[in-house]
Amino acid sequence: MSKSSKPTLTTEAGAPVADNQNSTSAGIGGPLLLQDQHLLEKLARFNRERIPERVVHARGSGAYGYFEVTDDVSDYTGAHFLGEVGRRTETFLRFSTVADNLGGPDAARDPRGFALKFYTEEGNYDLVGNNTPVFFIKDPLKFPDFIHSQKRDPFTGKQEPDNVWDFWAHSPEATHQVTWLMGDRGIPASYRHMNGYGSHTYQWTNAQGEVFYVKYHFKTNQGIRCLSSEQAAELCGTDPNSHQTDLLQSIERGVFPSWTLYVQIMPADEAADYRFNPFDLTKVWPHKDYPLHRVGRLVLDRNPDNVFAEVEQSAFSPNNFVPGIGPSPDKMLQGRLFAYADAHRYRLGVNHTQLPVNAPKAVPSGKANNYGRDGFMAANAYDRYAKNYEPNSYGGPVETGIPLSAPRPVTGYWGTHEAPQHTKDDDFFQAGELFRLMSEEEKGRLVANIAGGLSQVTREDVIEKNIAHFTAADPDYGRRVEAAVRELQEG
Ligand code: HEM
């Protein structure tokens, strides 16, 4: 019983704590005693508060909300949560920066993660995207090297322009994404003022078994707003948590951010002959080839109560699909289908799907219904008669026999292959198109941003290779970058 009407402070075992200000000592001035369970427990517990941060996208913010279908897409997918206009599904969205560690500034020039969990009645569907429609590389084998080059150098302990640009010098396929990143959209003003993209091509299957390839576009209803390099540099110093502050306060004030979801839809039989490889993550599908179809509205209306429990411990995996939605042969996506759940087992443990933010709470059973058991921190209690093997004679859960998405044909020999080339599949055409779309002012800022980084590179051959990529995208682009770099080097 406590002295006031406030609840009693307890140890982890639930026993009342007598004194939370003074440790137990041998006499008034004496040393502390090993028998002080509350002190030992408190210090030991504190030592274990941090878990490994995400190897990428460590810094982030999250919020709950819902997705509501506004347009009928049942001709294209049998996914239940998209099956009826007006249907609502609870969601959790985590935004993030990519390269910096936990605690890095929000207003960095970096892609932003846009990881969305739909708690559907057919299981959790995770769409783990970015605020950019393309990516730097197209084979997952290059991902660890790419990330090493962008994160802190093992010797200097900081991000190094030499490493960043050296990787890009060796990766011409990055030119499109680099052009995007160094342009105006490279630093969003806040998480609310940017779009989200699934980026990869995914497979939708309708009730008749017909297959479509789709790309997801979440368009912000707040309007796109970005920061200049100068504004961002200042903000990183004055409010390193600027995106977190903005999202948190907006939702607390009842100003709920929203996005409209559109999809581009390609009938499966058009994929082989499309002018771009539709499974190449460094390419977009121009909207004049595949226009946007509106699907619904995503609204964020609730902040998590506890950042660690709900945001830090949230886990999104691109291989969490639901019936009617599946992967495409995009090699990057295929690599990601393995990487995330593996990261979760390391970062959070084998039972991370039992944590409330990750649990499939909207399914009829209210939890995962399978024969996976035990492991560290197993919290799911099963009925005493529930068998832990399958098949069994005791009425345990059984398979449906219905694949989540339609099987696709494959041909060829196993081996390492470059992705199939389509007619317009060079590394530079779409980067050049993006450059040519920009106004004079936008081109000026793009070139200044590139030159600001590239001019810090110490190796001339790395600078030249990068300039050659911009030249291949558009001769004017390359010429301007070269002039700006030389000016900075001389100045
Ligand atoms: C986070 C791997 C490409 C978006 C992560 C994590 C890993 C990873 C291991 C940390 C997961 C965790 O600890 O919870 C990879 C690999 C890639 C790749 C191997 C390429 C083969 C991409 C691409 C996108 C993307 C192309 C976007 C289109 C994200 C996002 C997160 C993330 C948004 C943060 C998820 C969260 O908020 O918890 N990635 N990634 N990644 N990745 Fe990737």
C-alpha cells in the first residue's frame, strides 16, 4: 500500500518498492548491499534498453491510421481488403531516412522510407516502399556494398564523399536515382509533404486467375514541399527531429495527413515486349504508357503511445503478402523477400510477430494460426489440446491449397545472368528524361547539389566517371556538372 492514492511502484516481480531515491547501504555512510534487489534490477534493466538499430532506415517515425477503398479494382486483384468501395483497413506506417544511424537528422538529403502495414482480415500485408519510384541498383547482391559506401566509413566514422561517389562511379544504373536524389525532391520538408511509392513491380491476381503487374503510387494530399540544401543544413542544426516533430504535432492537433493511392496496371502478357524491362527497379513506367488508376485513401490519425514499443519494434517484410497480391520477378524484390524477416529475427527475435504492432490482429483467430512454437520470449499461449505438428487428427489449422498469387512460367538455365534487355534499357535514358523535364532553376539546383558533393572527391578518375554518366544521360547535364565541379575545385 503506498502513502498516497497513487498506484504502488513495484519491482519486476510485482513486489512493492519501499524507497526509489536511496539505495540500501551498510549504515548511513557505508557501501551498498548486494541484497538491494530494486537497485540491481533497475541498473541491469537499464543496461539492456537498446536493441540493434535497423542496419538501414534506422531513424524513423510512425503513426497508425486506415486505408479506405474509393474505387473498384476487383477486376485486377482478389485481395479482400481492396474488394469493395468503402472498405476500411487499419494501417501502421513508418517513415524513415536511410543512411544515417538512429539519432541522425531528419532533414538529410536521402531517400525516405514509406513502410506500410495493412492489418487485413486475410493477414498483414506489408508494402515496404520509399518516397522515390526508382532505386540505385538492380541486383540485391550489390546492396551491402552500396550501403557500406553510403554509411559511415569504418576508419573516419563519418559519411565520405569519396565512398559515396566511388560506388556511383562504378554503378551507371544509379544515374536515374542520383538525378532524383540530388534534385528538389531529395529533401522533403516533412514526411507529410512527400509521396510514397511501392517502387517495385508487384503482381496482382484477380478472382479469375488473370495476372496484372502493378506499381503503387501514394500521392500526398498535403502537396509536395521540399527544402533547399541551405534550408536543410540549418534545420539539421536547429531541429534535428524536424520530421518527427511535424508528424507528431500535426496528428496531435487533429490535422490528419492523407495520401491517395493510385496504381499503374500492366496486363501480364505485355511485360515481355514493353520498351523498358518492367522488373528493373531503376526504371519507371511513363504514365502515358500506363496511366494512374485511383484505388483509395490512406489517412494517419493516431500517434503511437510509445516510440520504442511501436515504432522501433515495428517490423515490415516485403514478403508479407495476402491472397491476390504477390511478387514479380524483379531481382531486387526477390532479394528483399529474404532480407527483412531475417533482419527481424536478429534485431527483434524469432517471436517479433507476437508484438502488438506486428501481430496479425485483424484475422478471424486474432493471431497467427500455425505450428511455429517456442523460442525466446514466446508469449502466445496455445490451448492445452492444440497439437504442435501437422497434419494431425485433432482439428488443427490446415492449408487452403489455393496459392496467394497465380503461378508464373519460367525458362532458361540456372546461373548468374544480367536482367533481360528491353529495347530502351540503357542506364541513362530515363535519367536524361528526368533532367530534360526540369525547369532551368531546377536544373541549376540539381547541378549545384551534385557539384557540392562531387567536388569533395579526392580521386580525379572517380569524378570523371560520374561526369561521364551525367553526360550519357544528357550532354548538357554532363557539361554543366563538369563546369560547376571545376569552379568549386578552383575556388
Ligand atoms: C529497411 C534490406 C532495398 C525500403 C531495411 C532493412 C533491411 C533492408 C535489412 C532493415 C529491416 C529491419 O531491421 O526491420 C534491403 C535490401 C535491399 C533493400 C537487401 C535490396 C536488395 C530497399 C528498397 C526499398 C527499401 C528498394 C524501397 C523501395 C526499406 C524501408 C525500410 C528498409 C522503407 C525501413 C522499414 C521500417 O520502417 O521498418 N532494408 N533493402 N529497401 N528498407 Fe530495405
